[in-house]
Amino acid sequence: MPLCGEEARLTLSLPARGRSIEGYRAAEIVGGLCEAVEGSLFASALDSAGLKEHIEAVEDQDALRSSLSKLGLVAFVGNGAVLPRKSGVDDRPMTTKDSPNLVAFQSPSSMEVTISLPHAGQVTGMGMKKGVTVIVGGGFHGKSTLLQALQLGIYNKVPGDGREHVVCDPSAVKIRAEDGRSVRCTDISPFINNLPFGKATTEFTTGDASGSTSQAANIIEALEVGALTLLVDEDTCATNFMIRDEKMKALVSPDKEPITAFVCKVRPLFEELGVSTILVVGGSGDFFSAADAVIMMDEQSGCREKADLRQ
């Protein structure tokens, strides 16, 4: 029976003079690798307590993520999670030393769910149900930070990351506009049709997509690979793809506008295809009428149901 083991590979540049390798110096470099192997790949050199903690954290996250679908959820954010990072180039969790105003995440009571994990036991937090969820709030209140945590929720975190109990549907895809990207033979007609000069959109091809065509292509491609949750941030989207207000509709008639705004498609995506959307908005309330839930980020997270927003 073959033995199972670990294999590590590396490349290195050997010291040389012209075309000749300096043997003694090369031997020192290669010989030094033995200490690196012993210190990193042998179980005897590892912190057994830390390894056990890491394994248990991964098992808990896998269990939490696998619980989502049977509970009718697409995401879960545990109470006490630290979502902000130290900086844009430092992915470690923010601490009170970095900012005395740091606030740990707290679920609104109306969305609280408790899930039992194999090692952490009972964990309580915000359960985001399948459907259309809109995240709102004032500037710098953590809307995009929450969405960024959710888009990384398909991966497991190391202990101490602060987002160990933030998980998302493993098929989730972040959608954004990508001006200038290449698109090849993609049917974007559900969103964009009747282009000038009769250009077809059922097999749309371009080497320099616009914001709207690139975003349409991103959605179609996500659906083709089986995504059941779309994560969308208004800040990184093409505005004309997302909404069209009444004044614009009055000025540019529907028969002259090739784009079917995402606000018109977000509800059918769920009702007809079972594809949920989590959407961050800060400048328009047009999506409220299509939402199943609206989460308002504040110093402590709050939530208003759709019915409340219609009053």
C-alpha cells in the first residue's frame, strides 16, 4: 500500500562566476534548506496546540458553511466578528490600538440565528436569507467592509482573523464593472439589447467592454458556472447598468435605451432562477421595492424589513 506524505518544491538561483557554479557556496545554501524543512514540515517542530486550534477552526467554518442551505441562508455573520482590517495593505484585523472607535459586529435581533458547531458550540449571529438583501448606511459605516467580509466567506480563515464566523454560500461571486475587459461570445441580451447599428448581443464579443457590457457579461458568466449568490457593491458598478430614474426614462424613451437596468432583473433572478443577491447601495432607494430585507449599518447594525420602508 503506498504511503501518503507531503511534497514541497522550490526553485533557487545558485551562485556562479560566469558559467561556473560556486560549489562551496551552493552547498551552504542547499544544506541550509534542511533546517528549513525540519522547522516547517516535520510534525515534531510544529506547535501542537496551535495546530489543533487551526484544525478546529477550519472544521467549524466548514460546518457553518454547510449549514447555510438547509437553514435557507446564503450567509452568516457571527456576533462579535471584527470586520475592519488594519489598512488597505494589511489584512490583519483592526484593533482598538488602531482605532479606539472599533465596533465588533452585532446582528439585529430580527435576523439573529443560532447554529451549533462541533468545537465552538452554539454560535449566534446574523443569518442572511435567500432572496434579495440590500445593505445601506451612511458613508464610512461599514457597508463595503461587510460585503468584503462576505465575499471572502467562501474561504476558511486562520484563528485570530476576526472573521472566522463569517461564511457565505460557496458558489457566491462578486460582480462588478470592468471597463476594458475582453468578452467573447457571451449572451448578454437579458440585460443589453438593441445596440446601435444592429450589433448582436446574443454572442457579444469585444476586446474593450464598457462598464455596462462588462458587468452584464460578469453576471452571465457567473450564472453559467453555477453561482447561486451575487455580491454587488454600488461603488464598483456601472450606474447606467444598475438603475434608471423616472426623469431619465422621460428623457430617453425605453425603445432608445438598450440596457435593462439590474433593478428590473434582481427580483426575477431569484424568483425564476433561485439566484440570490446581496447588494450594497448608498445613493438610490430604487432597490428597496425588490428587497426581502434591508440591513442598515450603524455603530451597531440594524435592520428594517421591506414593509417598514414602504410606509
